[in-house]
Amino acid sequence: MALPTFGPDAQPEGILRVCRSAEEMGYDSLWTGDRVLAPLVPGAPYPSADGEMPRAYENHMDPLVALTFAASHTSRVQLGTSTLNGLWQPPIMLARSLTTLDLLSQGRLTVGIGLGWMPDEYTAVSVPSRLRRVRVLGTVPIPPAISRRPREEEGQEASGTGEGPEAAE
């Protein structure tokens, strides 16, 4: 079930209502995404048929703070980020925040790390969007068995030089 961290219900009362409902109704988990801003004139179209960002994204909460609040008002449901933009924070600070949230929630945290798609958000947090795939792989190690990056030899990590087609991502 989605926590209301975007839009008009992105208020403490909205989160509390969803937390209570999820636990009472037997839902397994509560999820949130990650947005920094919703520009009036985005530098890139929203990834939808009409290219327009839903106006509900004009109001958004910090996903980790919202999940910490949810953790303090639940006891059973798992808590997760569908996409946490892993490059918007220094890796050690992100690790500290995630570890703290996992500890406070008694091990109920699941984290999905993503790259984001909107250059405006990278600009707003003073992080270059260029080569973001290569950089996120350096922030969050991906086991070789599930990584699509080429390997020079079986079991050897890819060089991460930023060369090749993935470097433009």
C-alpha cells in the first residue's frame, strides 16, 4: 500500500490513517517513492503518455522521514522505498539514514535504489545527472550474478570507467 507522501494527503494524519488501515486490513507493506521537486516547466517530459507531471507531485515529503514516522506507528507491516534516488545524498549519509530506519523499524525496511529521470532534481541537489548509472553502481554494489555490466573475466568486477553506452545513462 502506498504511503501518502505526495499530494494533498501528504500530512501526518494521512500517513497515520494509511498506517492504521494497512495493519488492520492485513496488508504486508507500506511503500513510498522519492521526489525532490515538481518544476512548473520541467527540463524533461514526465514519463507518461502526455508528458505532464501529475500536480499531486507538487507537494512531497522526504521518504525516509515519512517511513520513520510510519515505523513509529506500526508494528508489523514491512516498510519500503519503491525508488530512492541513491545519488542525491553522500553514500555514507545514506547508509547511516537507512541503517537507522532499519534499526528503528526492527528490521522491517526494504530499499529500492534508482537513478531518477528528471535533470531538474539533480540540479536542485547539486549533483550531476551525467554518468549517474555508473555512479550509482559505485554507491550500491550490485552482485555480479544480477548485474548486466560486462565482466572482463568470470567473477571479476567491471572496471567502472564510465566508458561505453551505459556511461550516457
